[in-house]
Amino acid sequence: MEKKLKILLVDDDLVDRMAVRRSLKKAGVQMDLSEAEDCTRAIAILKEKNFDCVFLDYHLPDHDGLDLLKDIQAIGVKVPLIVLTGQGDERIAVEMMKAGACDYLSKSRVSPETLFQILQNALRIHKAEMEAQLANQRLRETNELLISQNQELEQQRQQIELQNEKLKEVSQLKSDFLAIMSHELRTPMNAIMGFSQMLMLQRHGSLTAKQKQMVERIFNNGQNLLTLLNEVLDFSKIESGSFQLYLEQFDLAALITVTSEELGSLAVGKNLTLQTELQLKNPLVVNDRASLRRILVNLISNAIKFTDSGGVWVEATEISPELVAISVKDTGIGIPEQDLENIFEAFRQVDQSITRRYSGTGLGLAITDSLVKMMKGKIEVESELGKGSTFRVELPRRLER
Ligand code: ADP
């Protein structure tokens, strides 16, 4: 015990106090000793000053030791208490220990050695208790913090869930609206096209050249509108999860050839070459023919649309017996790097302005991407601005049901 200990000795008996004081001094305890002869004085001193230890006689003039101990606890002072008992006061001592005293010593056994020993023990135990209390307090605080953070997280999770639900609802409403609107518009559109076709056949009297030209424009614009409506309808079906693939075995090479031929006139109209290069040892695949045609049409017509000179190449290769790849390459305007990842999103177009040069809904690649995903394949794009783009689709040869 190197530091000077602040000790309070509470005893109404002068002789007993002297005996304790002497023994402590003899034991070599460096101390600043305060003394009190009753409970009232002891409490007053304890309120003024901090102590390292209190020696306490049980029998005091105003109250007993137990009352004092409770008073000390009531004013929130945490200090080790050593009870000094008279002969045969063991029962009282046990009572005091139960109430929170640290140790007890019979006055008849007071000696430098016993006091030193008991003081050392009391200080050690008190220190350990304080440390444990502090650790407990910290643990409680951390626990409370964790609980409140957990509550906050839970609240945030619930909010996100709510927002997700709302978003899903809005998205569903949007899909429903698109589906209904495009479906409803298709019927009058078909009538417009049917009647304009009949007019073009000139069965009910001949048309002037000007009238014929006007009817042809009605028909062509109607066709464009119908394509657009079909795209919107398909997209809303895919988005709502109601679109299904119909699997069958067919010749992929033949499908690519036929589709390229169908779109050939578009390329010719722009003075572009359209070539196919088919390197499939086994051209048979199991997939949804109509959806795969859809992918080819989207990619080839985009390639033609966004190319002003040069050409378009469609290539099919076998990566492995179980994996085939289709590439559509063009020498067109290319896509800026920052737009490469966005172009597969619905309604995304590199040029979003109203006055844009190229027509379209911005749904073609979104539909293509969704279909490729449904087919358990992947789509990639490489592009250089002003030089051209290559879209590459990888698909399993056999799609399982
Ligand atoms: P759109 O109806 O506009 O063609 P898509 O979803 O098919 O919609 O394509 C989205 C956008 O990606 C296009 O508007 C265009 O900006 C860009 N894009 C697609 N294919 C090509 C291509 N071969 N060359 C350059 N840009 C392309």
C-alpha cells in the first residue's frame, strides 16, 4: 500500500479508536485518518470527503452500525466497510456482511497484523468489485446501444419493405396499364391497316396517285405503330412474369438465314451489306423459336438502324457442344462507354431528345435482355464510338423445361 489511504474510523469509544489508530500506524499504513464518534458525524464527513476504507463500530450512540451502513448506501457512497464487533457479536457481523459490509473483526483481535491483513483484503475486494461493476455498466450500456440500434435497423427494414411493396404495386399497375392500353389499341389499329390495305388493292374504284400515296403512308405508319404496340405488350408480359417460352427443337442456322433474309430489304434500302457466317457443326437447338427470332430481329434491325455506311455481320459459333453463341456486328455509330450498361434498361436510348435521329421505343434491348435471361443465357456488348458495335449472345444448346 504505497499511496496514502484515506480512512474513516467510526467509534464512540476513545480507547478503541486509539487502539485501531495505533495498530494501523504500527503496521506502517500511510494514512490520512478521520474519526467520528457517532452516525450523524460519520455521514457528515462522508458527504464532504472520499474515503478508501471505513472502520465501523456496531454499537453507536445515535444509531446502530446497520443503520449507518444503510445511510451510507443511501447517499451513494461506495467504500469498503469493515465492522468492528464486540465479543460474541458474530451474528451481528453476519447481518452486516449480508447488508453489504466487506469484512468484520472482533475488537479483541485488533493488532497491527490483523488490521493490515483485513485492510489489504478489503481494498483488493473493493477494487475488484468496482472493476466488475464498471465492466457490467459498460456491458449494459453497450447492450442498450445495440438494442436501440437494432430497433432502428428494424424500423428501417420495415420502411424499406413498405416502400418495396408500394414500388411493386406501382410497377404492377404500370405493367397492367401498358398491357391493357396496347391490347386495346391493337384492335382499331388492325382495322385501320385492314381498310387501308383494301383501299390499296383498289377494288372499289381507282385512286389518284396522290390518294394512293396517302393510303400507303397510312398503312406504313400503321405497321410501325403496330410493331410498337406489340413491343409494349410483350414487354409488359415479360415484366409481369406471364410470358412463357415454348420449347421445341429447330435448326438455328436456318432461323438465322431466314431472319437475315427477311431484314435484307432494310439493309439494301440503306446501301449496307448484310452477311451471315454460320459455323455450327450441329445446327440443332432446343429453345423457343419465336423468342429467339425476336432476339435476332431486335439485334439485326438495331444494327441496320444505327449504321449509315458499311455493313452488318451475323455470326453463329459453337463454344462447346452445350453452348452456342450468336454475334451481330455493325460498322455503325457506336455507343458511348458510359451508356453501355444502361441501354438494356426499358425505355433507355442513348439519344433521349425529342428531335432524335433514330426512331424506336427503347424497349428492344430490354425485351432481348429479359428473353436471354429466361433462356439462361447472357448478352454482352462491345462498342467503339464512330466505329461500330458487337452484341454477343451466349445460349445453352438445349433449354430444359
Ligand atoms: P430502340 O427502340 O431505341 O432501338 P433498343 O432498346 O433496341 O431501343 O436500344 C436502346 C438504345 O441502345 C438505342 O436507342 C441506341 O441508342 C442503342 N443501340 C442499340 N443497338 C445499337 C447499335 N447496334 N448501335 C448503336 N447504338 C445502339
